[in-house]
Amino acid sequence: MKLRKSIKPNFNYCIFLIAFIIFSNILHSQQNTHKTYLKILGTVQDGGAPHIACKKKCCKNLSPQEKANRKITCLEVFQPESKQSILFEATPDIVSQWASLSFPLKGIFITHAHIGHYSGLLHLGREALGSKDIPVYVMPKMYSFLENNAPWSQLVNLKNIQLNPLQNNKYVEPLKNLKITPILVPHRDEFSETVGYKIKGPNKTILFIPDIDKWTLWEENLITLLKEVDVAFIDATFFSQEEVNYRPLSEIPHPLVLETIAYLKNEDISLKNKVYFIHMNHTNPMLDENSKVSKLIFNEGFNIARLGYQFEL
């Protein structure tokens, strides 16, 4: 009898321990699958790198690995729970970026009608993927541009894509616990308006503004927005005026990175740390992570977006 009494509590304890471990594993698994992540699939300006017909050192001396890593600016947001991904921008590098997606694509958000941001949509047509009703989220002018101009209109007519209209400062929720809010920005709007996006996940918010003319021309205030978000990917097309010695900057206006650094000079280091410069022209020395300019950026408290960086939302 004593033997039985001594065994019974141990048996019950073992049952409890096994149940506790199973429950803990299930809970841990559920916590992991409910997470949302953002991954950088590209960081370069529309023309890519190496750039067409460029014979400068910035393109001529690139190693095979550097050429492979210099993809045009693009972001992926994905959720392991739903096994779905969202793409920000349809770039000329969409073939390799599509191959990098974590899960099947649930939708594409476009910022504006410049080649690095929407031309990849062509690969969804009958000549390539022949996709079926992929949601493409766009502002009103961009909606009209795609719907009424060939070859984009064929994508709409053949239902390769399904246009979804957006409104300024009105969020949509393409995935559970993921809110995307477009924010109008001043830019060269030949064919469409231009927007950036607030990307709000379960725990954190990210700002994405790959193109803008100048911060001072914007109705919004960059500093105010930076205080409201956890991470910000912002326009770093040109580091300095020296890069644009072949064209008037008025034709391709962007806030120089040096201007942005000066604009945020008096802000706390915690705010500067939120900034990840992205959308770098092929001439921008920031593309080389070992350059003096890249080290300067870090010394000033800022960051530079790199292919493959991942953030939890």
C-alpha cells in the first residue's frame, strides 16, 4: 500500500507536467504565428544598379554579389499565421523579389506612376504570370491611369489585377491586424498622385516614403510623423548635390540626405535612430556599406536600409 501511495502522486505529477509542456508549446506557437513582419526586398532608386549606360565607378566596379543585392526599392509585409504576404511597389525587379516572398501574395500597394514603382505589374499579364485578380491598391489618379491606358488597362480587362481605390489618410486592412494608410506627398505627378504609407501592425507602426520633393513643401510634418511611428523608411535618392552634376536638381527634386540630416539635427538620438534611408540612386555612396558616407550616417544616429533587413510589426 505504501508503494502504491508513493507512485500515485508521481504519476499525477507526470501527467500535469506533460499537459503543461503541451499547453506551453501550443501557446508559444500561437504567439509566434500571430506576429507580423516587414522585410526589405530592395533599396535602390527606380533605375536600379548597375544603371543603364552608366560607366562610372559606382556601377562599373560592382562585384557580382553587389549587383545581386542592389534591387529596386520594395517592401514585403507577411504574416506566418495566415501564410500571406503584401508587397509595396511593383518594381522592374519583381521577378527576383517575387521569388523572395515568404508566402503567396495577397495584394500590392503602389505609391505612384514612376517606372520603379509600378512597371513590374506587366509581369502579372498573359505574357508572363497570367495572374488572377491580384488586388492592387492605388489612389484615384493612379486608378484612372491604370484603367484607361494600355498596356495597363489589359491587366484590368483580363482580370489579372483587381484595382482597389484608396483615400488619403483612410486606412484599409488587407490582412488581419494590419492597417495601411496612404499619405499624399508632393512629387513629380505627371501621371498620378504620389503617396507614402503608414503600415500599422499589431505592435508597431512603420512609415514608408520612398519619394518626395522636399520636406518643407509637405503639408505634413516629418518630425511629428517620426514621433508617431517606430521605424521610418524615407527618401535618400541623392546624398549630396555632387551626384547630380549631369542634370538640374529642379528636374528631379528630392530632399538631399545632407538636407534631411540638417533638418533633424536638433532632434533626440532616439528619433534619429528610427530613420532608415532608402531609395538610393546608383550614384549614392550610401549603397556601399563600407563607404565613408555610410559611416557618417551611422555616426549621426541614422540608419541605412539594406536588402534582407527584417522588422517585427
